[in-house]
Amino acid sequence: MKNRIQTRFEALKAANRKALIPYVTAGYPERATTAPLMHAMVAAGADVIELGVPFSDPSADGPVIQRANEIALAAGISLAGVLEMVAEFRQKDSTTPVVLMGYANPIERHDIKHGPGSFIQTAHQAGVDGLLVVDYPPEECVDFAAQLRAKGMDLIFLLAPTSTQRRMQDVARVASGYVYYVSLKGVTGAAAVNAEEVAAALPAIREHVHIPVGVGFGIRDAASAKAVGAVADAVVIGSKIIQLLESAPNSEAGTQAVAAFLSEVRSAMD
């Protein structure tokens, strides 16, 4: 049975379009604004939403997303709260895929508190479609990936410029939905993407990975999104969106700024 991620990528391929995947930290800038922000991003052209689970010690996220994490955590946003936000989003949107992006600790704490396997069950009930856990290596995730797939959810992995052929093969065996290629060495928001380097790297990945490949880190404007979208299956944008929210005078203005930016990006990609 196809899930929302597969269905969306197949529809995009049939239309000769590429996926636009914005990232936002759940609960930032405020708990009440997350679901409305997600709806605004969809209306502006988002195809999949990556929803960041706030965590105190992120390893892949740069200072911009780290600040958003800290503010969300200070407001009491937990993994359970993030799942409630997904359920709230699902009340009005039953088709847009939602991927949780985060780290192992909150998931494992959830299962310790609520019982083995409880996270997968609760995430499925909330309407989550995929999971990207930065610190879950593929060789240790075979069972976890199978349990997710049994509930119609995908386990998504990162690949990087430093990934070996062996790591690509390991990811290809376990991943579903799509693979997220980190275009830069370093953390989110650290530098601008080089589309030529991305284009040179993707053929080696596609020798092993036969699901869509999204590219993120360093995509900051419509021009870079268009350039990456010309060679990748999806464009992932995170730090720029958090910066727009951060610099806005209030949550409503932030949502409007994000929507306007994504509309511009969508137009450029199309």
C-alpha cells in the first residue's frame, strides 16, 4: 500500500515537477502557530513538510536552528507535544506528507515512558508519514525501519559529501520514502550550496539509491532552489525559514514572510 510520501513523489514525477520540502522547528516561535504555519507553507507550494523535534544537543543543526530548538524547549515543547501538532494539522490536511526530523533521545525516552513501540503507534495515529533520525545509523535500524513500514511510515537517512560507497549501500538497503543528501560538510546554515558540486555527486548516489533524493543545507533563495531542483528530486530549506520567523515582529508576520518566500521558490522551481 502506498503512503503519502510515495504518492506525492509519484504525482510530482508524473507532472515533471520537483518536491519543495520546507523545515520548521515544532513549537517555534510559538506552540499555537505551528499548525497554521504548516498550512500556510502548503498553500504556498510545499509538497512535504519536515517538522523538527526540539532537542537540547543537536549535532547536525547550526546556530539558527539551535536557537529555535532552545526557545521551543524553554516553552515546554516535547515529542508528545509535536505529535499533537501533527494531529492538529491532520484535522484540515489529510494529504500532505509530514516527516519528523530529530534525534534518537526523545524517541527512546518516549518508549521508556510509554512502553516499547509506543512511539511508532502514536506517530502513526497522529498522521506522521516519515522519520529522519540524525543519529540512527542504517546498520542498526533494520528492525525499526520494518516496524515503521508496517505502519505506512518511511525511515529517511542522510547522505553527505563524505559518504562512502559502503554507506550509500547501507542506506539504500534500509531507507524508504526519500534520501536527504546534505550538500555541505558542516551544520545547517553554515554556507551556500554549490549546485555544480551537487550535480556531480548525485550520479554516484543514484547508482545505489533508487528512491527520490532530496538536497538540503545551504539553499537560501529561489535561484539556489531552482539550480538544485534541476538536478535533484527535492529541495529542502530549513535555516532560511527559521531566520524569516526569527526576524519577523510577530508570529503572524513571520508566517506571511515564510509563505511569500516559499511562493517565490515554488515559482522558480517550476
